[in-house]
Amino acid sequence: MKKRFLSGLLTAVLVASTLVGCGGSQSTKSNGSDAGSQEAKELDGEITFWHSFTQGPRLEVIQKAADNFMQENPKVKINIETFSWGDFYTKWTTGLASGNVPDMSTALPSHVVEMMDSEAIIPVDDLIDDIGRDRFAKTALSEGEKDGKCYSIPLYSHAQVMWYRKDLLEAANLEVPKTWDEFATAAKALTKDGVYGCSFPCGSNDLMATRFLNFYVRSAGGSLLTDDLKANLTSKEAIDGINFWLDIYKNCSPKDSVNYAVLDQANLYYQGKTAFDFNSGFQISGVKTNSPDLIDQISCAPLPKIKADDPDYGAETSNIPMVVWANSKHPEICKAFMKTLYDTDTYTDFLAATPVGMLPAITGISDTEKYKSNETIQKFASEEKTIEDAVQRGTAIGFEHGPSVQAGLLTSQGIIEGMFQDIITNGTDVKAAAKAAEDKLNEIFASVQ
């Protein structure tokens, strides 16, 4: 299975991007030992930690934690390297065969299923038990579970919701949209005076168009995957969703958004140039940094529905985990360092680097005075509750069928993004483009089965 997966995975990566090399050193596979018992031993060795916390405050908290850990364990050295999520995916998939991977890293849930299938990471049940298994949500742990073992540990959670500008809606005498039709009407009405109603991003090096299409399809009771894990882009729900977002692009979006990635998209909202956007609580810190005069004018609501009386749903929850790589010579150091990140003070400081953007993945934090005293947490308590509700209702994209390699490839290959670009740029028929993208995804899926 492993060799077949690696061959198929590298083929799939070639579809989406040019292969690049990465640094690192090869080491022997080790499963480590009990995380708790390691504290009684003197830790000795050097590890590399790859993470995707590119924003300054989060990066600084992680570096401080590493510095403290090395001070307390003078024979340990932790090398930290930071990559965007897109670059990280390319780094580990291309470096896997040669062993050019880190000792520990953050990941996305969709990455973890690919890592497990390629036997690239080791179980961390001992660490989870040491921290307290009952402190983690079962659904979050299940995203990294295979054959009864957990291969990832959730670090924080967030979910996608609809962000809007209160002042713009009020000036136009519009209510907060509850349905997609209401959303489209409001977005079109607010596209004026240098403001776009909503940008629709479909850059091929990111998952944004997949994310937006998934919102609509999930709200209609559908899925981008079938029950037997085939691509599902030609269903009525998917075709309706494609046409919906094409309409938004035509009438409410900057034309350059055909090439937008996540940061391009977010920056428009941060800078007050869009009335609506879809994101997590990270929007708060982005607006506060870029347009502090607008901080009182932003809020969020649940994702729109097809009909107002449809049941509430969650389209995308992200439980961002950490993993220990099988190539690591020092899994005991990785696990010991990971454990310190959950110490109450350190963990609260980490979450406070992006308050409301990162919600606790463990119990016993959100009810502490230190957590509750954060000014942003207090100011955006209602928005935090909206996101918490969405976290409970949603899954990672495609994980409504359970964790799968297919769900990971659905978001990592840029196929849906390329489909939208083909329709927008070349005028390709919607159903023909959807069928071609569906076939391409199923071909990739078949290569890893």
C-alpha cells in the first residue's frame, strides 16, 4: 500500500505543481515511547519543527516556547522553519521519498490522512493520554485516527462563517442575509463606491474555490464526494453552486480574483474593500491590523442556507493538528515539547496571538480568567459563539464521509480552481468543465487506491 500510495501521490502532486526539493536529513524510523515517562529522563538531541504560523504573534509565541524548552533541556536543540500551507504541502510530499521531512510539524486534517496512508507519521496516543484524552473532542481526534490509533493531536479549532460589514448593510437598509438568494441580492447592491459585494477567489495554488463551492453544496444537502468517495461535481447541487459563484464573480467581485489565494482574498476584507467574506475569526485580527477604524463595523453570522427555514449546518471545520514524523530520531523530544504547548499559560498566550481566530482544542481553557480577560474575546463574544456553533456542526471538506485520502486530494490539487478558471477565462460550458474536472479528480483518486 505504501509504495503504491507514494507513486500515486507524487503523480497527483505533479498535476498541481512543479516538484521542488527540500532540506533536512534522513533518519531511522522510531515509534518513540510513553510521553509522560520521558520527563524523568534527560532529553538529548536536535529536532526540526515545521509549522505554518506565518503571522508574527503566533510565530513569536511558538519561538518563545521553544526557547524556554531548550533552556530547561540544555542538550536539546529545536530548529523552527515556517512555510505557508501551500508550500508545506509541496515540501513534505516531494521530500517524503528521500526522507527530507521534519521531526514534527503542524498539518491540515486533509494532510494527515495522506501522511497516515504513506506511513509517514507515528501514533501519538501516549501524548494524548498524558494531556488527557477526555479534554479533546472525539471528532477532532477521529480526524487523525486509523486502525484504533491516533496519529495527530489537535492544537486549535476554527470554522468558516460569513463575515459582513454592519455599517454598509445599515446604510443600504439591508438585513444580514440568511439565504444565498438574500446574500447575492445584498452583495450586488453593495458593489459600489470602490467596494465589492464579495470577492470570489479561484487561484489554482489554493483551495479557495473548492471551499466556496463546498459551502453552497453542503447547504443544499450535497457533498463534493459521493458515498463511495468519488468526485461529485456534476450533481444538481454542484452545478447550481458553480453557477451561483460564477454569478457572484460576474457581478460582485474584482476580476483579478480569478487568481486569488487565501491571503489575497482576506486582504480585501481587512482593508474594507469587500462587504462580505467567508472566513474564520482570523478576520478580526486582520481588520484590526489593517483598518482599525473598521473594527467596530465587522461581525459574522452562520453560513447562508438555500431556504431560511432549512436546518443549521456547518460546512467546514478545521481542527489544526500537530504530528510526529516516522523519520524522527527523537520522537520523545517532539512529544515532550508538544506537551508544553498545552500548558495553560503557554496555550492561552498562543490562542491570544489570534483571539477568536484560534479556539481551544482542549477543555479547561476558555473558562479561565486569563482567557476570558482578553479584550478581543470580550468584544467579540457573540462572534466567538457563532464560530463555536459552526465548529460543532462541521467537518473538514469531504470529511462528512469520514477521513479519507480522497478528501485530502480534493482540496490540494487545484482541480476545482482550474475548472472555474477555465469557465471564466475560456468560456467553457459549465457542465462540460464540471465533468472534465470530476474525471480528472477521479483519475487522481484511482492512482492512490
